[in-house]
Amino acid sequence: MSQEYDIIFAGGGTCACLTAGRLAAADPSLKILILEAGPHIRNVQDHVQPARYFRNLAEQKEVFTFHVGRPSEAIAGRSPVVPSAKCVGGGSGVNFLMYTRAAASDFDDWERLYGNPGWGSSDLIPLARKVENYPGVTGILSETHGTGGPIDISTGNIAGDFGNQYLAVAAKYDSDRSFIDDPNDFKSCNGYGPWQKFIDPASGKRSDTAHHFIYNQEHNRNLVVLDRQRVVRVILDEGRAVGVEYADEGVDIREGTVRQAFASRLVVVSAGAFGSPSILERSGIGATEILHKNDIPQVVDLPGVGENYNDHNCLFVPYYAEGSDSLDDIFHGDPATEVYAEQWNKDGTGLMAANGLDAGGKLRPSQKDLEILGPTFTKRWNNFFVNAPDKPVVWVGTLSAYVLLDPPRQPGRKFFSMAYYTEYPVSTGRVHIQAGLNPYAPLDFEAGYLDDPADLATLRWGYKHGRELARRMEAYGGCFGPGHPRFPEGSEAAVDAKAQGPVAVSAPDIKYTDEDDKAIDAHHRLNVQTTWHSLGTCAMKPRDQNGVVDARLNVYGIQNLKVADMSIAPSNVSANTYNTALIIGEKAAVIIAEDLGIKGV
């Protein structure tokens, strides 16, 4: 049985929902099909209530696929586990709701370094303004923020007082950096500020692309979303994409279980950094060696498919909290959760309307910090950061909860965490199929975490800087030892289980020895994890530079086939990736509308 459409989206994540929604709104007569491997999330409380995001992840719910990487000596022989979203709306429906925008120079790099006209900051910032509804946009805010767009932004929703304490300490402690009113204006860097969120300030609901681009168009019967459907491959006919094969999620592919849908105008692969290269490889588009090992006839030789895997490297370091509300009860499923849910259901306020990430800093090292980072970082600093003042090296901020699963949370205590992640890791990885046409089989995945020692140096600095801020905060009740490095006995840095209360802002910094640094590095190798920001595996680069798509998102060598999601990013961005995905989705809608002659996008 086959069906016919104008446009088919192979994947129903953040970009697919936005792009398809824009096209459907501009021309409701377009027959559009979205195929998504995961379930619908319309008005599901686990998704629309912001503070439930961590519980969804911790309980490994069906809205995630968990990709297990190859063991790596760089992370102490561990196999990293990287979740990717598997639901209508993709990451926009399950992420941490952090409104974090890239540096303008990130997009300028996409345009200038990789030859992608129309992808510079001057082209993309207007699209970032178009998609959002940002509160109180006047004066200088109007240069980079927009009003009236579908995606609501909040500048409040404070969980406890951790964010305010963090900013107060930073202002007194860190004389090298300043307060930034808007840390997400595409240019401000090396300072601290309150952190905006993808939360509707009026309703307290998560702001995702499924609800704001797809579910609000259910009256349009030409816009079809089939959930729990896994795309097997693109159907190709003489170098042209004409449709897709797909099957029920979780059902073995047998004779008769694979269905076909045909597209008269365009197929858009939009299954994310793991799904999109996999679909291309199963379609015969990829490196000769990979396809040969999987017994798939090659249609186009594109060795860049599945390469260039990028992420950010993240740690959450726990501290005891005194005297402030935290999200621990909600995050860990305690009975008090229902009290917060009742308040949210009543008026959309309270801790259930928060994400616990209320303040942070996009930081660049001072001369003193460069000495702390050490010689392994020098080359990276000189070659990449020195001449790009809007690029931060690390993000450091508070999270109003305990978020480690091992060791488990200590009952009866409240916590906050100091989170930090590398903004531009040097290390990269790759992801490829390894089971032929089977779309359910695990992928051959190498994350690449900490392969380059410069990344280890960056995390070391993040730990030290974050700890100095944390131990000066009013709520600080000591370090939770199992979540910190195992420093040598007698070290000044050793965690004192009996320590209570903050030190004075003027207190001297902890002095770390070489042995202490080794302990920090060992801790990071054992505990570094994904930041759920996977990108780059169908890179928008020239074909002779391992590119997969051109600046019009066309897959090299195939007509009527595009890729539109975070996999097209040619290089990393200094941001949680939802905002960048929104921009890519908006850009894809414009490109497709131009190509197909659709007006009003």
C-alpha cells in the first residue's frame, strides 16, 4: 500500500515540525507527510510541564533513543550513552528548556569558512527574531529579539534563589568579568547573567515546535503526522528522491511490513544527528567502505555522511543546599511533586513551571586563567578563540537540584549543582549503520569525548571556577563528596564532609597541586557526559571537504532530496542547540518555499 504527497519529512523533530508547519500555513493545499519514530506529545503533562524534563530522562521513557558508543580510553574505558529525542517535536519536547543562542561568529563561520552563502549572522538573526515571542522587547532588545512569533520565551520562572545568589557572588568575586543583562544577544560574552527559558510566561507551559507549529493546525487535513513510524530509507529513481519506505516502530522488518509513501516534489530527511545519516546510508548514500560492509549498493559516494559528530562535554557537580527551595522533589519523583503539579494546573506557576537553570556565565579565560588551563590549551586558544571575542570557552551556571543517578541522591537533603560544559570541544566523533537495512539496530557510534587534551583542560578550569563560585553562595552547605574528584589525602582541595556554610567572598582560592589536577582529570574521564547537543553528521560543506549537503540543503548527487536538522551544522555552536535548530528550521522553510514557488513563508 502506498500513499502520495507533495512533501515528505523523514523524521518529525524540532526542525521538521517548524518547517512543515510554516509550509502548511503558507499553502494549506500542500499535501505534507511527517513520519516520526516516537509518539505524539500533545498536552502530555510530562512534556508540557517544564520541571518534569529530568524525570523523563532518568526513567528512560520511550521518547528517547539511547545510543551507546564504543568504549574509549579517553573516558576511562567507558561506553558513553547519548540520548536523542524520539517524539513529535523532537528535542523541543524533552530538552532542558534553556534559551541559549550561538555567537554571531558561529554563523559567520558557516558562511565564510565553509562556503555557505545566506547562512551568516546577518541572514540568520532575523529568522531568530521571527520565530520567537520575547517579553518586553524595546530599544536595543529589538535588534536581536522578536515579538509575535510562535515560540514563547520567559525571563523569569525562578526556582529557589540559587540563580540570584550565583549572580551576587559573581559580581563580588570575579573582577575580570561583568554582569550581562542579556547573555543571549548573539554578541555578549565573558560575563554572567540571568538565563532565559523556552517557557510561556503566561501559562507556564513548555514552548515546543509540536504544539506551536503542528498541533495548532489540526484543522488542515493535508498536514499528516504519523507517529511511531520508523523510516527505513529514501526511495531513489535515477538519481531522484521519489519517496520513502517506513515501518512500524519496534516491529521487525519482514515481508509485507514495510510501507511506501511517495513525494511528487521533495523528500526532506530530518531525523537528527543520529537518524539522518543512518537514513542516507541505508539509501545507498555514503562512504564506499560503510555501504559495502552493510551490503547496500552505493548510489552516491559521500564519505562525509556520519562523520563530523559534534557535542558539548558536560559535568554536574553537586553541593548541599541550605535554606532555599530546589527541584529535587520533582526531579526524583517524591510525593511533594503532586503539590507542585496542582499549583501549576491552577495558574501555571511555581516550581513545576521552572527548569532550575536561572543564571550562568559564558566565560573566556583571563591571563591568570590561561595559566590554569595550561599548555595543552594554548594552541586551541591561539588558533580558534583569540580573534573571536564573542566565542566563550566554557559555560558555568547553577542547576537547582541534584541530577546524578550514580551515586544516588542522599535522602533528606537538598542540593544544587554547578553545571559546566565545553562550548567548542576539539574532539569529534562519527556515527554509522552496522546492520544493513535494519532501522532498529544500534548504530556504530564513536563520541570522541576528551580525545584531545585541550578539552580536558577546559573542563578542569570549569570545575575550579564553578567550585569557587559555589562555596561563596549563601545556600552552600558543603560539597557532596561522591560527586567530586578524589583528591589526595591532605590536599587543600580535598572535600571536607563536615564543612558547613559558605566562605567569605574575599577568601583565597583553593590552591591545586599537580596531583590535584590529575585527580580532577581522572574524575572528568570517569564522569564526563553528553550535553544532548549532537550535531554535524550531514555537514553543510563543500563536497570535497566531506560535505553532505550544499547551502540549499540539497544532498550532493541526488535531486529532490534535502536534509534539515542539526546534522547539517558544519561546525559547533556555543549554545544549547534548540535555538539553533529553530533557526535552521526557519531557514529550511524559506529555502524550500523559494525552490517550490510557495508564497507567504
